[in-house]
Amino acid sequence: MPRLRSLFLLAAIMGLAAGCGSSSSTGPSTNANTSGSGNGRTMTATYNGVDFKPTLLTSAYLNGQVSVNANDGTRSLLINAINVQVPGVYSLVPGNPNSALGQWVDATGTYSTGYTGGSGIVTFTVLQLGRVAGSFTFVVKSAVGASTVALTGTFDIKFP
């Protein structure tokens, strides 16, 4: 449990840091399930097959630490990892060497790939100081009960 708490703390810190490096985008969507378009920020995503249309997209990459955050006002999607030096495929399974973690927060609770039963990957195609892009597919699990949420999508988030 101490490692899981550390991962959640890391995710929170990276989420706050990402918020400092970028501003929101509320431009018009060009695709039914692409949102946050405009100003170089896009995400196409679904949760349990339902379109997720975030209005706030942020990302950060520096010295191997990467964070991708999306929020639509009622739900949040977070992907965080450390020791990520090059683009590629990274595991989100508990115990992975990059402490990579996928999380989902909504009105029903907090879900994470860090809980036993969580699974999936994130593929980073661009890792730059001003841009993070890639795709993801993972299943997050609730800390209590057996509830899961399946998430899939792509992102390309640029910022000044």
C-alpha cells in the first residue's frame, strides 16, 4: 500500500505541474468525439464505449516525467509516468518499471490501473518539452468492489 500511495501522490503532483504549463482550450470540435480542439490540443477518447469530451487538456514532459490530464467538468482522465526517456509503448500494469499509472475519476469514485486487476498500455509517439502525443488503452479498477472502467483513445497536446 505505501507504493500505491506514492503513485497517487506522484499523479497528483504531476497533475498540478501540468496545469501550470498549459491553459485550457474550448474551441469547437471537428469530430463527434474529439474535444478540447484548438490551440494545438486534441483528444479522442471513450470510457466504457461512451464518448469522453474533455474541455480542459494539459500535458507536461520534462526529464523523463510525463503527465497527460483531461477533464470535462465532471470526469477526469490522468496518465502519469516517470523514467520515460523515449517514445514507445509503456505498461500501466501494477509494478511496471516506470511507475506508469492510468486513472479515472467520476461521480462514482476513483479508478486506477494501480489497483490489482488494472491493466493496459500507453504509447507515447511524441515526448517534447512543448508537446506530448500518443494513444492509450487501459482498464482501471475501483479500490472498493469490482467496478471497472475501460478507456481508449488518442491525444496530441501542445502548449507554449
